[in-house]
Amino acid sequence: MDNRKEICERIYKMAKRKVSFSDICRKMELKDYEVAGLVSIMNQEGYNIDFVDGEVVIFKMPPKAEEIYTVPYDLEHLKLLLISDTHLASKYDRLDILRYLYDKAEQNGVKHILHSGDFTDGRSNRPEHIYELKELSLEGQVDYCVKNYPHFSGQTYVIGGNHDYWWSKSAGSDIVKMIANQRDDITYLGSDVADMRIGKLKIRLFHGSGANAYAVSHKIQKYLDTIPPKEKPDILQMGHIHQSCYVKVGDTHCFQTSCLEDQTPYCRSKGLPNDKSCWWVDIDFDKRGNIHSITPKLENFGEKRLVKKRGR
């Protein structure tokens, strides 16, 4: 396609004016799949544009994390559990996996669980989405999560994702903050991106948006390139694309964390994957608290329901 940059800029300007997808296609004299493809490429190249529920939308870029949530830590070994995209209140959520993971975390002495967004399934402007939900209202989803999310002797640190943000757009409410306010074992770090420290370990949680890249690791590397050298974390944990991947880039251990939700009819119709898994991470420190090693272990889950333990 000739003059791709010029065409993309025209699409971007129309999206900023909230021109409908059909009108963009008509004015650009392009097929719908051509416009959708260009929007996907623009998103991967760093434009704050996406194709959501049949429309081209401009979204706010995630704010720079000004504050770092700090957890004191002075032991020589640290165990983490990394999870993401639980999509609670969806008819396809997997509370059985969550309960299993929290039981296992308790048994193995894990005290810090990191969640990189889409805690809830939210409620989009996609009409058929209501048929995929257990709870349709903001209050219903909050109550469902407060009641059903596994309790924990340690702490779960969570950011909001694009599904959670739908409640901010439609009702002006931060649903993950509302849930965390009712649970002493859940700490909300903000929407989409947050930095934290556990001892000298620097961690960034990032959810993101947009379509999948050609290679799972591509999006990780592109995002890592945007972080100034002085801010680069020891662990980068990303969500959103429902696939798992681990890659070490320089001194940063990058984890693409997948979902804990079965494939929905919408995802199936779009050919989007649901790679149900989590990361267990062991970190060793020297006597001065400096990082000696970071060792990841992936645990995968299938379609079969896990047996609920007695007393849970």
C-alpha cells in the first residue's frame, strides 16, 4: 500500500474526531479489513489507537508511574506468584484455578502475588457481552469479587486493566479500587501501569491494550524500549494478550502473563488465544540484599475443572 504513513495519519485524525469505522472505510476508500489491519500495525508501532468492539478508538496513554510502592524485605530468598486476566464475574472465569493457586501459595510460603490487570470482566459496549457475564452491574461485580476471590495470609498486588477501565468510562468508578477497599489482603496499585519494590527488587506491572503482535515477545521488547534506562525494572510483568512468555532482555526478566479464564465466544470468533497459566518465580539475594538470581517456572492449566478442597 502506497504512502502508508500518510494513510495512517489520516485514519488517526478521523479517529480523534470519533468518526465511525464504516465512515473511515468509506472516506479512505478501503476495505474494512484493510483499515483494521492498519490500526493494528499503528498500535504495535506505539500509536494510542486500537480497534475495539467494531470501532476505531483513541485511548489515553498510560501515565508515567510517579510513585513506587515499596515493601520492606531483608531475607535471602523470595517467592512470587505472577497471574493476570482473571476476568472475574465472567461466566468463563476459573475460580477453581485461583483457589488452587492460592492454596499452593500458602503451602509453599509465597507471601506476594502480583496481578497484572483485568481483575474483572467489566461491561463493554459490545451488546452480546451481557450474555457472557454472571453479574451485569458494577455493584454486583464488586460483591462477587469481594466474596469469591480467595483469601490469603499474604498480599495480592494488582493493577487495573482495560476490562476494569470500562467501569470508569461508563460509570466513573474504579472497580478494582472498590474491591481492594473491602479486602485487607488486596493492594491496588493503580490503573494499567505501576512500579513497586520488594527490598531491592524493582518490578513494573503493565497491562496494555491492542492486538497481539506476530511474536509474543515482540510486544514485551517494544514496551521495554520505551522505559528510560534508569527506570528499567528487574522484573517486567505484562498482561492483556492471554499468552505466556518469558524472555530476559539485558538485566530485565520479562514475563508475559496469560489469563485464568476459559475462551469466551467473542475470543473464539476472533481467533484470540486463552493460554491459561501462571508464573512461579524464585529470587535469591546475597547478604547485602542484591539480586543473585531470578528463576521462573511456568504452570499450565487445561479445560478440566480442578477439584475444590474441603473447607474452601
